[in-house]
Amino acid sequence: MLFGTPVFLFAFLPAVLLLHLLLPRVARNAWLLAASLLFYAWGEPRFVLVMVVSIAGNYACGLWVEAARRGLAPGAAPPRAPLAAALAFNLGLLGFFKYAGLLWEALRAVLPLSELEPPPLPIGISFFTFQALSYVIDVHRRDVAVQKNPLDFALYVALFPQLIAGPIVRYVDVAREIRARSVDRARFALGVRRFVFGLGKKLLIADVLGRTADTIFALGPAELSTGSAWLGLVCYTLQIYFDFSAYSDMAIGLGHLLGFRFLENFDYPYVSASISEFWRRWHISLSTWFRDYLYIPLGGNRGGRGRTYRNLVIVFFLCGLWHGASWTFAAWGLYHGLFLVLERAGLGARLARWPRAVRHVYTLAIVMHGWVLFRAEGFTHAAQYLGALWGAGAPASASPPALYADSLVKLVLVAGAVGSLPLFPALARWREQVAGGAGLGALAELGRTAAYLVVLAVALLELAGGTFSPFIYFRF
């Protein structure tokens, strides 16, 4: 089920919110779990079994970790067997469904397997697998208490707002709210505003630019001019940010409506002045997951520069593979890992002496060229597109950018560029400063409400036209 569909907006969500409000507290978790499983099963019912297996396996591993710890001397390290089992179970489940395609391709080269197809990919498996695994690791580390109620643990894994595309929520951040939560009028209003904001970003910016990016990236080498290649890349650069951050906004908003507080997943990454800063601002829940559960256990920046560089390369190679079963994703991860190593090796210190505007241009250039690898269908496609960016291939007259940039696209490009800057936090701070003066606060609040109503109305008009497309990260 998609957030931006009529069945979700006008049937599923109102029913979930109404019953969550009316039911006694003791029944709310069971209702949310049932609703979340229905949400997940809406498009592909068969994949619910995969999620149930994941829930049962990680619940059992958590109990096993707790049981193995009983009777140990204070301060003694718990046995590693339960944790090893959890790692094998989760990574095995993820590997079977997500990376079977790569194995199938390799086997087809040496065996007659033309009739054999890899298993389909359960939607959101990368997100709920990492989420469940983080719980078991945290129980092993004694960062959280084991959850003995299977329904409450199942709700943690399956909770529908962030189930399919994050943010990756850690159990420690929602454990209290799973036990007891409340929603007052102010928090409900905050949730509505955040959801509408995300819906507008998705429908009015990401989807519009996505159509242009898809058209240009589908052009053959003989059709792709340098100007069109840059237009397509700029559109995709803004599309992927507004598409993914829109889902996070909507998930965070839905969390507020239900009494959950999810951590922020984006912090205006395109204002970064280094690749290191970019990864502190982009997909924060994933980058911190890899930091806390892989980079630091590998040794982090302890043990000298060589080991630090090695750890960064390993982490970002796996980060790339996490995004998809394709070697282009792995190359994208290694590409970012290389620049992180270079910045650690001395480039970062040199960058620090440059004006921030220059560092910003450097970062955007690196990130945007990386998006070509991320978006391309393969290495050949990526090489052709990168060549077109720098004048190799078709002549400028092959496909002029004006052919794809009508007035709407130009308007949305400007809106996307402005929206990628931290202007809304600045406006919020200004509103707080004037809240007590001469009625300006009430006027500012009225203007904000009107703006959200306009965004909602225009988004619903777009939705009525059937323009909503799946989120990019659904395929990860």
C-alpha cells in the first residue's frame, strides 16, 4: 500500500487513527500490528510470511541472548553463539531474497539454469531486517532490555509508517512508546503538517522531476546531448532527495499521529561542504547503523590510518550492496568510500582552508557524479552517461534540454533547489521570535496553515490525476 493513494488516505489511515483513539490502551498495540500486517500484505500477501519469519526468528534470538546471560558473573561477556545465530539468520534471509539474482547470474554462466528464476524481492526487507538485527545486537550489548511480549516486538518490526523505506528505527528509541504513548492536539497537528509536507514534496517535486529524469536517462548514446545529460542529472539529484526525504517526512508525521517519535533521517544534505558531512546529513538512520554496528566493531578509527581506511572501504562497499543487488551499487559505495578515505588522508584538511562555497561545489560535484552510477542500468550505461556530461558522444543538437524542460519542469527545478536549502528551519525560528509581538505570531501561524492547505489541495489534485509513483527506495 502506498501512502499517496486514495485507499490509504481516505480509508486505511482514518480507520487506523480512529480505532487507535477509541480502543483501550491494552488493545492498541494489537490493533496497530494487525493494521501494519494488512498494510504490508496489500500488494503482495505472500511476503507477509517472510516478515513473520523474521519477527519470530529475531524474537527467539533476543530471548536466547537473555537466557545465555543468566548466571554469568557481573561484568562477564555474554556468550556469542546467540548473536552469531542472529547474524546468520538475518543476513541469510536478506541474502537469499536480495542477492540471489547475482548468484543466479553467476550460475547461469556455468550451468544450464535458463528456466530457473531468483525469488522475488519482498518490499522493504532491507529496512526491517536491519531494524530487527539492531535490536538483537543491542540486547547482546545490554543497551536495551529484552522484549518478552511477542506482540509488542512484532509491532516494533512491522509498524507500518516506517516499515517499507525507513527511517531505520532502533528499539531503544521507541521502547517506551510501545509500552505507553499518548497524542495531544499539538502533536497530532504536528503529525498532520509533517505528513502533508512530505506528500507535497513527493507529488509536486519528486514525481515531476522524476518523469524528466527517467526520459533523459532512457535516451541512447546517439540521442543524449551534454545539455540534456546535465538536465537529467540535476533532475535526478533533486528527485532522489525529495522522494526519499518525503517518505521519511510522511513516516515521521504518521509516527506523531500514533504517538511515536522517530528520529530525523535527513538534514539538508545538499548544503554539505564535504563528503564526510554529506553522510552525516544523508539517510542518517542508515549511516549511523553502519557506524554503530559495523564500522566501530571493525575498529573504527582505532589502530592507525591503514585500518581506518580499510574499515571505511568495507563499510561503504557493504553500504552500496545494501542498496541493491547490482555491482553498480557496490561501485557507488566504493566511490563514496574512496572520497572519505581521501578526506581522512589529508584532502579534508586542505578543503577546510577553502571558502565554503568552493567546498560546497566540490561536494555537489562528487555526489552528483555518484548518482549516475546509482541510477544507471549498468556500467556501460553509466560510462556513456558520464561521457555525455563532458561532451563525449552525441552532438549538442542531438536532444536539446529545451525539449524536456517545459515551464512546469523549470518551476519545479527552482522550487527543488530552494527547498533543498535549510530555509524552513530559519522560518520556524523567525516565527518563534515574533510569536509574542503585536499579533505577528498569529499572522505567521495563519500563513503557515494556509500554505499547508494549499500544498494539500494541489497534491490531492495531482493524486486525482493518477500521477503518484512508487518511492525510489521501495526497491531496496
